[in-house]
Amino acid sequence: MLIGPKTSDDAAVYKLSEELAIIQTLDFFPPMTDDPYLYGQIAAANSLSDIYAMGGKPILALNIVCFPSCLPIEMLEKILLGGASKVSEAGAVIAGGHSIVDDTPKYGLAVTGVGHPEKILSNSGACSGDLLILTKPLGTGIINIAGRGQLASEESIQAATKSMLELNRQAAEVMLQYPVNACTDITGFGLLGHALELALASRVSLEIWSNKIPLLPGVEELAAMGMIPAGAYQNRDYLKDKIAFPKESKAESKAILFDPQTSGGLLIAAPPASARFMLDKMQELSINAQIIGQVNDKNNDYTIKVV
């Protein structure tokens, strides 16, 4: 076992030979949209993301399904077809799965990926001086909540949907062309929650540049209106003693950094030259990535400082 339950990494990694390791992960959750096909696509993209965060290639997936008996079976078919479309896009195959009857629909995947044992990425290798790259904009949780109340604009909803549907495959392929010290993906714990896991595992502190963080359109306005998911408050309460904010920080600006993401981007720690070349390449490919901070030596007063 190269990476297992004692770390907070995105997946488990088991070495099979000197040249081959398998990467194993699973993820599933209730619907965030009323469109069953879209729900299946987003849930699958979210599940596949953990493999990319470890520097691996997904090859096999199994469906995980909870579905109420009161809903039409055609709805389940659309969910599964949506998931299968994303697995196919990733170059992997669906090999069955398991379903149970439950009051609330839930869908996701158990995914197996492969990688070279010496090229597996972890969240524990960040070094002082590294720059931090975020490969997708923030705000899916806020926009999803606002969308349910019909308060989000069509532009915001479309941008959030596009972001959630986008596989991290292309960003991961670029990342693997350059020296990288650590990586994780941004999902339910929000940017600051997953950044904290990276900092603690690497025994460093992070400086996050709030004015450099890419945001989905309309997110700041929606956050100011109070369209904040419950998960953002839970993330805030858990992290409150570990994050240093400027005194003039607005509540809505903080909320965006705690916002739980669905199928969020990769957070990559890489040496400065590598990070800048990587960013240029990603932006050439229309990946909405930005350098959002840096890694510093461990600080006993805080783990993450937002400036």
C-alpha cells in the first residue's frame, strides 16, 4: 500500500509491480439538478476527479445507485446513461455496479485507475516556495442553491453546469508534463478545506491570494444575498481556528472560499517555473486556471493565510 487510510488523500494506491500501481476511489451523492442525465454526468465527473488528482488514468468504473421505488425507472436509465457518457469520455469502461432501494436518489462511481508507482501524486509533498494553481473557478455550491430558488441568472447556471461537467482529464495531462510536488481536487470541503488537508499533510503553511481566485459569474452577488449552502457554514466552523483572514474581509468573500464544490478543479503545488509554464499551457487549452497563492514554511500562528 503506497497511499492508504492514514492520509487524507483523494484515493488509495496499491503497488502491483515496479511499473504499475492501481488507484482506487469512490464517491456518490444526491442530485444537485432536476435533469437526471445531467446529474449522472456531473456525479461521474466528480468521481473520476480523484483519479486525476493522484496523477492516474481511470480505466474501470462501477455504478453505485440508490433509487426510490416511487420514481419511474426511465429516470434511473437517464442517470446511468449520463454517468456512462462521462466514463467513456475519460477513456474508461463501466463494468456493472450495485443498486439498492432508498428514499433519496444517490449516484456515483467506484473508480479504478492506474499509474506508475514513482509518478503517483499525493497531497503531502508541497514544498516551501511552491506556487498554487487552481484549475476551475469557485462557486458551484452557491449557484446550485440560488438556482433552486430561481435566483441565479441563466449565465451563472450555465457556467456552473459547464464547470461541473468538465473532466479534470486535460488539466491532469498538462500537469503530468511538468515537475509537481502535490495535488488534490476541490470538492465538498471547499477550497480552504482541501487546501488545509494539503498544508497539514505537507507540514507547511499556505498563503492564498483572494484577488487571484477565479470565480463563476454572479457568485459574489449571490453570496452577498445569503445564498450560502449549509456545507459552507460547516466548513467555516471546522476551519475557523486554522485560517487567518484580513480584518476587512467581507462575509460573502469568506463564504465563497468555504463553498462546497461539486466536481471542482485541481489544486496543484509546483515549483515556480514549472507552475508558470503549466499555467500558460492550460490557458492555451482554454482551461480557466490561475495561480492563487504560494507555499511557505510551517507557521505556528495559522495554517492558511488569506490575503
